Amino acid sequence: MARSTGKDAHALFHALRSAYAATPTNLKIIDLYVGFSVFTALTQVAYMAIVGSFPFNSFLSGVLSCIGTAILAVCLRIQVNKENKEFKDLAPERAFADFVLCNLVLHLVIMNFLG
């Protein structure tokens, strides 16, 4: 029974790898950015667990900044994806401009929260 489960897992990983190989490069770059943002947030949480959270506002601002940026990047990925039929009339430049503007507002709120 365990042998068939191993084969199923191998087939699943192979299918995911072949499907992701067909993904356009710009979407892979956005995926990398999302992964980096989440990794940075997890690193901040680990640092807080080890060292402590004396300036708690700073810790909270850093984590919320990373998670908010990751969420905005996921929204950008959804809008830029050509296979998504809901945003077919939206230009990629417009989606990127929305991403930049929302990041600006997010980080202004985060900087206000720090002080």
C-alpha cells in the first residue's frame, strides 16, 4: 500500500512540475517575490520568538508589511495572468500601476503605525 502512495506522490510532483514549466516567466518572477515576502515574514517571527518583542509595534509593522506586500503581489499575479478570463480587458501596465499605488498606501500606513 505504501508503494502505491509513493507512486501517486511522484506522479503528483511530476504533474505539478510539468504544469509549472509552462508558466510564463513574468508569473514565475511574481511567485518568487511572494515567496521571498513570506520567507521574510517567517524570519521576523522566528527572530521575535528567539530574541523577544520589545518594540512590538516594529515587529508588527514588519510582519504586516511583508504579508500585505505578498497579498498585493498575489493580486497582481491574478490580474496579469493571461489565462484568467475575468481580467482580460485590464492592461498589465494598469495592473502594475495599481500594485505600486497600493504598496505606497500600505507602506504609508505601516510607517504611520510605527510612530
